[in-house]
Amino acid sequence: MPESLKRGLLSGSVWVLLGKGLTAGSSLGIHALLSRLLTAEEFGVYFKTYNLVILAALVAQLGLQQTVVRLVAESMGTGRTARARASVSAVYRYALFGVAATAALLALGPGGWLVGGLLNAPLLVMSMGGVAAWTTVLSYQVITSETFRGFKDLRLASLFGGVITGLLVFLSLLGLWLLQRSTSLNDVIWIAAGAGLISLLLALRMLRGKLLRLERGGALRGDELWPIAVPLWINGVLTQLLTQADIWILTAVVGNEQIAIYGAAAFMVAFVSQPLILVN
């Protein structure tokens, strides 16, 4: 194996390890602070909100977050830098339709009906604008992070894949707790959306610098993109639905206070398993 490749693998592994560790640590801190800043009912609704945002973002991304990795890596690996630039442009352009449609459904009538009736979270009805904003930011944040991965820049992919957002949310909540300021679920949602937006803007600035160094004039046909994106989209959404099935089933049989306890316990189980994930 060439020495440069060894160094690249080692550097990439270190950044991924650091990113996973910081993300897990900040998530633990965020959940600990939320359990003190929110009421038990609000904490339970938060778990529903977080799961809803993750699922909605997956729907909004249309499978493009994984597609861009393949297209960019393939284009760069074969020396077609103009095609890599065109691929990024196409992914961001097509994602706009999915993100806009999903955000509109959440912010308008269907979103309120979903959380107020089906998810038994009337507290969330008045916060659907924030949920839509959080979903929008998260969708493009994931796409941007995966674009860096396509360029083999695991450092930026790790930093903008959740590390910066997690640290900003943690510091914001820590400040509120230390100042003994009252907060609500709506405040937490907008804090998460705002932290994600800061991370996204920084990431887009870094990505713009990469794209400006690439050739212009490339093109990407839709039949090169959608045969890859659609199967990945369907698989990703169905997998996430199965992963979240416990919360959705509990919604039908227990109250939000019990979901808060279950959600905290489930998070701790996942957190304890992080060392194995980090080693992998």
C-alpha cells in the first residue's frame, strides 16, 4: 500500500473517531440539560420531535445525500472535475424541491394534524414552523457533509456532520441552565435550527472554495442521478421508520412522560454501545 494512502487512511480514521466521540459526548450533555430545562411532558415530546425531524429530513433529501458521495468520488477519481462540480450543483438543485415540499407540509395544515392527532403532541402544534426550519437546515447539512465525504475530506465531513451543531446546542443550553433561565420546547427547537444554520453556512463557505477550484462546463443527466438516488431514498426512509418504530408504537399506548423516561433509557443504551461503534 502506498505510504500516502496509509497516511490518508490514518488521518481520515482519526477525524471520524474524533467526530463520533464529540458528537456522542455533546448528545449526552444535551439530553442531560434538557432533562433539567424541560418538563417531563416536554422532554417526551422532544424525543418525538427529534425523530420526526430525522425522518422528515430523510424524506426531503430524496436519497441525494448518499448519491452525491458516489457521483463526486467517481468523478474525481476518474479526473472529471467538471462533472464533479456539475454533480454537486445538480444535487443541491434537485434537493430544493424535496426540502421545500417537506417543509411546507410540516409548517402548514398537515404537520399540525400529524403532531396534534396522530403523534399525541399538542404542545408541538404551535412550533411546526420551527420544526420545518430545523428539517430544512438538517437536510442541507447532511447533503453538505456527504459532499465533503465524496471529496474524501473526512475532516470537514466529520466537523460539519454534527460536531459543530452539537457543540453549539450544548453550549447554548448550558448557558441557559447556568443563568437559570426558563426555556420551552419551542426555544429548544429554534436553538437546534439556529445552531444547524450556523454550521451549514460555515460548511457552504468551505464547499464553495472547493468548487471554485474545479473546472466548469460539466453536465449531469437526470438518468445518471435518479437510478442511484431513488433506491437509496426508499431504503433509507424504510430503515429509519423501522428504527423509530418503538417511539411511534409507544405514542399510541403511553403518555409523553413515560416516553421521556423510555427515550432517556434508550439513549443511554445507545451511548454505552458507542465505544464499539468508534472502534469499528
